[in-house]
Amino acid sequence: MSRPFFPRSASNSGPQFRINGKIRAREVRVIGPEGNQLGILSLNEALGIARRHNADLVEIAPNATPPVCRVVDYGKFRYEQSKKEKDAKKHQHANKVKEIQLSPNIDPHDFGVKLMHAIDFLCEEMKVKVTLRFRGREMAHQEFGFQVVNKFIKEVTPYGHPDAPPKLAGRSINLMLSPLPRNKRAKHPKEVAGEHAPTPAINEPLIHVEVGSKSNNSPAQRAAHQHAPAPAEKPAINSPFANLDIEVRR
């Protein structure tokens, strides 16, 4: 039997698969290169089929009885497996847990900041662990702590839900929040603010009022001035002598 050649890139990355001569079973269930079932064959027959197709015999289910092998190019097979692993990692954000700590006498501003952090994590498909710690004599008034936690749950309801009611463990109240499905979750407040942002006001043109002499105060002339187009604005001259009243002597 020919010994397989393992590329260096597949030495320690991902699960290891036995191929060709590394397969130890006497009989294997073979899947053809096009995905068709070829039945249970001896190992030599399966290796012969793989050689005729210029491919490798890859053991994909070693714990099955008999083991399942697939006739495929090993390089192409490793590429498909690595692609599946990358796609799976994209959806593993829900396995990440972010912790947020509260206190019974938390300031309203700090409460809003912690709440916004929790909304950010939930919108990124992450779980949030809420911990409220009692210090000193605060244990005598545990109801204040539960009020803060229940208010926190109420505020994040559009984005996540508690896995279980808040519980007192030692000197702290623990709570785990999970994100809602994307189709049932409300939009992030920042996205909503961006959609409903006010349109910037357009500067209205200035109204030019022309002051004429006394003879221009008749009703006909005033009506003509009202309907006449506004004169073009003269460019401003940045000169210190622009406002001086200069009298010319002849």
C-alpha cells in the first residue's frame, strides 16, 4: 500500500483524517467522488477505486461500523473543511459571554452606560452576565438590588431575554441574558437614530430692503419694489476704509 503524504498546512490545524494507507479497517463504506454510495467494500478495493479516479480515500467517519470513507482529492477536501470551520466561527458569538457589574445604589447615568453596553453585546449575538454585588450593610436591603436588576431586565427586553430569574448567590445577584433572534430583536438605538436623524436646515435667502427717497414711498412704487427681483448681493470688500464717508471737493 502507498503511504499518504500529509501537507504541512494540515499538521496541527483542525481534525486529523486518515487517508489511503493510514486507514486500518479491513472493510469500509465507500462514498464515490460524486457523492454516490458505492456500498461496503474491502480496503484494497476502495483504494483501487480512488487510484482510478486520481483521488484519495479519506476516512470521514472513523467511529462508524464499518468506517465511512470518501473518494475525494485530499487538498480539495481540506479546503472545504477549513471553509466550513470559518463559517461556523462566524456564528459562535452567542458562546461569548460579557459581564456587566451593577450596584444597588448605582447612579442613573452609570446605569444608562451599562445598559447601552449590554445592548451593544446583545446586538452582536453575545450573551451578557449581569452581576450586582452587595457591600457591607447593603445586604440588609436586598430588595433594592433586585429592583435594579429587574429594571435592567425591563430595559433590555427588546434585545434579549433572561435565561432564568435573577438569583442571589452569596453577596451578589446573578443573571444571564441571551440575545433574541435577529428577526424578533429591535434595531440598535444608534441605527434608529441614524435613520431618523433631522435633516439639516437650508439657509433661507436674506431679504434685501432698499430704502429710497421720499418720492419712492408712493403705493405704485412700493408695489413695484415688492414684486421686483432682489438685487444681486455685492461681494464684501475687506477694507478698513469701506465704511468711511468721503466728501469730494470740486
